[in-house]
Amino acid sequence: MPKGTWQMAFSLKLLASILTASSAFAQSTAIRGEIYIEPPKKTILGPLIRPYQHRFIAPVNVNNTPRLESLVRSGNLYLTVDDVIALALENNVDIAIQRYGPFLSREVLRRAEGGGFLRNVGTPVQSGPVSVSLAGVSVNTNGLATGSSGIGSGGGIVIQLGPTPPLLDPQFFAYANFQHSTSPLSNTILSQTTALTNNTRTFQTGITQSFLTGTSAQATFYTSRSLVNSPANLLNPATTAYIDLYITQNLLQGFGRAVNGRNIVVAKNNMKVTDLQLKLQVITTISSVLNLYWDLVSFHEDVRIKQQALGTAQKLFEDNKKQVEIGSLSRIEITRAEAEVSAREEELLIALTNVAQQETILKNTLSRTGAASATLDEVHIVPLDRIQVPQKETLKPVNELIPEALAARPEVEQTKINIESSLANLTGTRNSLKPVLQAFADFTNHALSGGPNPLYNGASGAPDPYFVGGYSNVATQLFRRNFPDYSAGFALNIPFRNRAAQADYVIDQLTLRQSELQLQRTVNQVRLDVKNAVIGLQQARVRYEAAVRTRVLAEQTLDAEQKKFQFSLSPDLTGVVQAQRDLALDQSAEVQALANYTHAKVAFQQALGTTLEDNHISLQEAATGRVAHVSVLPENPK
């Protein structure tokens, strides 16, 4: 292929790459739940101007989904476990914030694919709220409740060291200049005039393109038309032009796709990290919401127990009054029974306060407006589910659970991905140790054309007919390559000592080793979480069974004391009062043990990384904020 044809084909390829890149950049972004990125408006020029139009981001949605209002009936908010999960996925602010992460990382990837630097868009995972009162409600010692189970402070890796990535989006440039000049001359031999006037029109246009291989190319077209008042020129007006192709190639520093494309690799990894961040936020929030819900169930049960204890104390007080009136009891027993009523009233008030505060926390977690909604603030939550403890706990051996947890926990996968990104960045800092060696080649075609000078006096003969003509003659000369220039060479830059690059490379290696140890620490933590979660679940079950047995014995003791007093075997009511106190305490302990079991169960799922699967949660629904679960109120909710 002739050289001129090859250069023209290369220039056309560069122009085509502009149109392709512009079209790819302007592709519409699909709707994903409540987050919507509006594509550029369609115009007549289409993809040519679409890359320069802004894309509109939908405003933040601060309204709750209709599901929340649909579950309110007569001032009460009736909730099942599935409803709580659905409301958290739709309305929880922490999840909504983390939902932007994948969109942010997608735009950072778009930026990296154009040759731009990475941007830090990671959002920390927020630990969920805790119950208002944890008296007796304990969690396992695996750290899951304190946020040490992988709750991170950000997204992926962002490092900008090493050779600067090339700008991968083609750049088009154009220049125009219109000029009139008048120059008085002391020497009239050359121009044959005492004042030379020159009217020029200059145009320059071109395109530049860089590639991941470290190659850069620039194609330039230049033309200049000159009209003078001198009779010395053979051609007047005269048009000069040239086409230039300049190519450079990095041979050491900045060479290769691995070096120049490392930001794209890291950006793609960070997209995976933000997806894992969203998953981790969903797991953390749902685990917290489940604990809140089951604690509210236990608080309601504790209110029932306190009401029952108060009723028993009031009945004892009334009975004692009657027996004092007939003279079968001393008056001090009335005072003692009244004090017992007052103590039970105080306990009931505390239990009711716990319920009210727990409702506030749960409503704030399930709503985007929180306490700002007057309607939601006035309703009371009525949990419709009850805590169920299975007859038998079927658990796999720990040595089988640990591999499953290592494969399912997002923290482990996130650390592995960040190590891959660190390795990609290490390629850049290692490459920066090399000197800068750049080869270049330049190919230029010149042309000259114009009309015969009407002022010419014929002293030097007639102009060459080959140069007489207009722009078509210029184009013919350029593509025939009648007046070519060639040049090639190299440029070498060797930094002495090179301390900054050496230090960066060592620092990145040390940081990589730290990341590898962090992965090992995460793996060790997962193993510890699983073992402690299994022990915690077994312990919670044993404590619940022991609490049930203790409560049954307390009921039997109270029954015996009441019969003893009823048949006057013991005229002292101290035994009955103490037995009532013990029963109330044992009943509360049973409720707390039941709540402990739910916490242990939630922590066990969180340790195994099965929170989403065990609760039938779709990560796609969490990402969109739209849950398919249909919430239905019972016909006669109580």
C-alpha cells in the first residue's frame, strides 16, 4: 500500500474512533429502582453532540413507600417479620445511601475508560440501631453486634502513582486565523514595493488519539492562503498546505496495556466492591432490624407479664383488706400488699416505656422521614409474629460451616478484590522505575497552489503550470505525496538515583503485604465468628430451656404457697408475696432468654453470611428498593 494511502486510512480510522467513542459514551443509562440517570436528549446531530450534553440525576426520594401506610389500621401499625424486612429494604436510609454506590463506581469506570484518574466514591457501611434496653438481652462474643464483623469504612482501592494513564478519548482541534498586515520596507529589491501588504487566511485542524499500548498519534491538516501587493511573486494569491502524521511510542516507562489500563482494572474491581458494600449494608441493617423487631416482641411479652404481676398484687391487696376487716389478718399486711402493688406499677411503667421507645427506634429505621412524620409518630406497632424456638437445633459440624462462611461472607471477597487492585497498581509503580524512552516518527506532505500574479512583470519567467490552480490542485499534490518529509528518532530521559520511584514501589509492596495479612485476619475472624456463633446459639438454647424449667418451678412454688396460706397452715403472707415476686422475675427471665435466642440466631446467620438467603431476601430487590412481597393485614388484627 502506498504511504500516502496508508496515512489517509489511518486518519480516517482516528475519525471513526471519535464517532464510536462518542456513541458509546452517550448510551442511555437504564432505570434501576428509584435512582434514575436521564440520558442526554435526542437531537438531530445525534451522537456528535450527545457527549457534551449533561445527564440529569433524579432528585432524592424522601417519601415512604405505600406499604407503610397500608399496614396502619385504627392507630396501630401491624407488622410481621416479612413486613419489617420489606419496609427496611424499601425505606431504610442507610440502605438507600449505599444504593448509590454501584452507580458512582460505574461512572468512575466510565471516567477511567476515557483516561481519567480514579475517584474515591466509597461509602462506609453503617452499623444498625440497637434496642433501647438490652437488660438481659445479650449477644454472642463474636463481635457481630459491635461492628467488627467486617463493617468497613469505604469502597475499593484508589491509587494514582506510576505513569500517567493516557487520555483514551479522541481529541479534535481546529484553529482559524484571518490577518491583514502592512510592513514598510527599506529594501525594495525582493518585494519590489515600499510597503508590503499581506492578507492571510489560515486554517488548521487535526485529531489526536492515545492507546493503552502507550502509542499516541496526531494527524494534522494545515492550509494558508496569502494575497500580497508584491509583483515579485509568481503566484498571487498563493495557497500552501500540508498533512502531517506524528506518532510516538513509549518503549520503557508507560509501555503496555497492563500499565496504562490499570485504572480500568481497578475501577472494574471497585464496581464489584460497591456491590459487596451494598450487600454488607443490607445484611447489617436487616440483622439490626430483626433484633429490633424480636426485642419489641419480647418487650410486649414483658408488659403482659408485668400487667399480670400487677393484677396479682392488686388482688392480694383487696383480699388482705377484706381479711383485715374481718379480723383474720393484721393491718400491717395491707401496707405490705400496697407496697407490692406500688412496686409492680413501677415495673409496669418501665416496661411500657421500653415498648414506646423501642417503637420509636423501629419506626425510625423503617421510615425515611423518621420522627418527622406526625402520622407515623402517633401509631403504635403491633408485632404479629411470636418467637418460636424449634424443638431441636440441627447444626452442621463447625468444620463444614467455616468453608461455607468463607465463601459467603462479603468481607472476605471484598478483601480479595482489593488485593487484586493493589497488584494492578503495583504494575504501575514498578513500571515507573524504568527510564523514559520514546520513539517517534513524523510524516508530512506539502502542497503549493495559486493563480498567476496579475502584478508580475515577467522578470523571472512564467510560473510552473503544475502549481497553478485552486484547492483541488492542493489536494492532488497532498495525496500524490509530491513533496514529502520524513523524520524519525527517539528521546531518552534517565533520572539519576530515582529515589521517589523506588520508594513508591517499596511502599506499594509493603501495603500489599499488609492487605494479604488483613485477608488472613478476616479469614481468622470469620472462623472465630462461626465458632462463637455456634456456641452462642447452643448456649442461648440451653439458657432458654433452663429459664422455662425455672418458671415452671416458680409457678408450682407459688401454687404451694397460696394453698398453704389458704388452708391457714401459715398465717404469714411473706411466702406468697415472695413467691409472686420470684415468678414475675422468672417469667421476665424467660422472655429475656427468648430474646437472647433470637439475637443468637441472627448473629449465627450473620456469621455464616446467610442472612439474605435465610430470610428470603433478593439482593436485586434491595438494589432497586422495590420488594415483591405483598403485605396483608389479618381480618381482625389484635
